[in-house]
Amino acid sequence: MGTAEQNKGTKSNPIMNELAIADLMVVMKELIAVVQSENDLLHRGLPAGLSDYADQKDLLTSRFADLSRGVLSSCTQELADDEDLRQDIVTAGQALKSLTQENMRLLRGAMDATRRRVNSVMTAIQAEGVKQNSRGTYGASGTITAANFIDRHGGYKA
């Protein structure tokens, strides 16, 4: 099934329409499974595992967009005639929307947690730098200077 632009000006083919609708349902179910898997990883605090799904999610999202446009533009008769089919598509769409919203909320939380960890590390590094500088161990360039060898009490630093 092509995109909506490819379908303009062509006569509706009921067999192709049925295949497009079936393909749309398969893609929606696969996309739901991917988002559920991502959400599971995020719930478990494992955001690094999301990279395993990135390519698959991108492909499915693109296919979903193309198929949904095509189905909406060329399968109006099939959708009008079959209440169960319409309900299946709406139900899958609602599930996908709900999971996607949860996914965005969990991703924001994971990004905030990462930001907090990075800030904590940076604060610790800065505090250690201040502590090191107060001892006079290193010069401004990061190298030990002759002046830094002399202890403040008149002795030499080891």
C-alpha cells in the first residue's frame, strides 16, 4: 500500500485496501509492543536499553504514518462498512496513544534523573578542585609549580 499521495487519482481496490488495513493493524501492534518494552525498561530504571529499540521504533513509526494516511484516504468504504474493524483500529490507536504518553513521561523522568546525576558529579568535581587548590597542589595550568612545593608552614610537600 502506498502513501496517500500515491493513491490520489487511482481507483480504490478493495483487496489492496483490505491488505493495507491488515498491515496497519500489524504495524500498530508491533509499535505497541516496542513502546511497552521501552516503558518496561524505563520503569526498571534502565534507560540505556532504549537504544536497542531506536531503529525498530523509527521504522515502525514511519510505516504507521504512511499506512494510516493511506488507509484514511483510500479505505473509507471498508471503514464505513465494518463497525468492528473501526473499533479495532480506534482501540489500538487509543492504546498506542496512552503508551506513547506514558513513554514521554518516563523519558522526561529518566532525563531529569540523568541531569541530577551529572550535576552531582560536576558538583563533586568542583568541590574536589576547590579542595585541591586550597592545598596548593597544582598551579592554574594543572602542573605542579615550584611555589606549590613549599608548605605553608615552611616545609616541603611530599
